[in-house]
Amino acid sequence: MSILFVLLTFLLSITITHLLDSKREASREPAFVPASPVPKIALAQGFEIPSSYAFHLGHTWVFDEGRQSTRVGLDRLAATLFGKIDRIQVTGLGRWVRQGQKLMTLTTGNLSVDVVSPVEGMVLAANPKVLKDPNLVTQDPYGEGWILAVQSPDLQTNMRNLVRGPFVLPWMKQSLDALRSLVSSAVPVMAQDGGMPVAGLLSQAKPDLQRRLIKEFLLS
């Protein structure tokens, strides 16, 4: 009887130890992060137009994944303005943000810039790949370079304030024309003939031009 008791005690001890170890391992695992979107991108007059993406005037985008879940990031123009990104600081998980409110801060060189949210909702997750290598944002802004997942229960209302569908291309062209005009009048050497402006324009510009670019194109 005593031998049986010892065996049962031993087995119980092993079971408890295994459960505790499993719990510790689970606590080390990162929060669930959804897979990166694979956008269908059309090229129109030299512009990348990702299908089903909607754009905020502050040059962030949102992709509706269904069931109130969205993915957000920077559009190509904003990514080009930053060029090399050294660090991304995101709003804390579980925080509620409003449309047009600060969602993250991007740092390039000695310059840190607030970037606004395209939607209202609760921040669910950050892209760990982007936090580790921020330049994914500039390399693949509509795919692997997404930055945050946001739960947006009032997405359809938010969509009314975003650029989407057939309006995306004219808006992108207008934004690029405005950027070229601003840059060429301030520092002609920084403007390229056709296509996007010089990558990393924000960090290369003088403080006055930096402020104008941030205010006009990033709305912060």
C-alpha cells in the first residue's frame, strides 16, 4: 500500500511540474499576431494602388479584415518621405485611439514624427517584424510592412472620412504634385523629375521644410 502511495505521489508531482512548465512557456510566447496581408496591387500611371485599402489624408492606410478587425500602416508616399526608419514607437496595446489621433511615432535620424490613425478603435497587436526591422515599412508598406492591428467597431462610419475606390489614384497624384511643388520651391535639388521624391527627404530637409512637410502630409 505504501509503495502504491509513493508511486501516486511521484506521478502527481510530475504532472504538476509539467503543467507549471507549460504555463511558464506559454507566458513567454508573444500575443497572437495575424499573418501579413497579401494585397492585390495594380499599377496605374506609376502609382501602386492596393485593392480594398482605404487611405487617411495623413497618408496612413487601413485594410478591413472583417469582424471589426483592421490592419494599418503607412502609404508609399509617407514611407518615401521617411526613407530609413530607425525606430517605431506604437500606442500601447489595449489603448483606444480616435481617427486622426496620434497612433505611433517614427524616428529617422534625429527627427521623431507622430503619425495619425486612419480609424477609431482599440489597438490589438503590433507587427513584431516591423518593430525589429522598421525598414520593412519602406520596403513593403502594404504587405509585410504593416504596423498595427486595430479593432474598429465603427469602421463603416470611419470609412466616410477616408479616400478609397476610384478616388485613390487622383488623390495620390494630387498629393505627389503638391509635394513636388513644395520641395522644388524650397530645395530644387531634392526633387526628382517624375516619380517619387528623394527617399529620406524628411531627414535631409532643413527644419522649416521639415515642419511644413509634416504638417501638410502627415497632419501632425
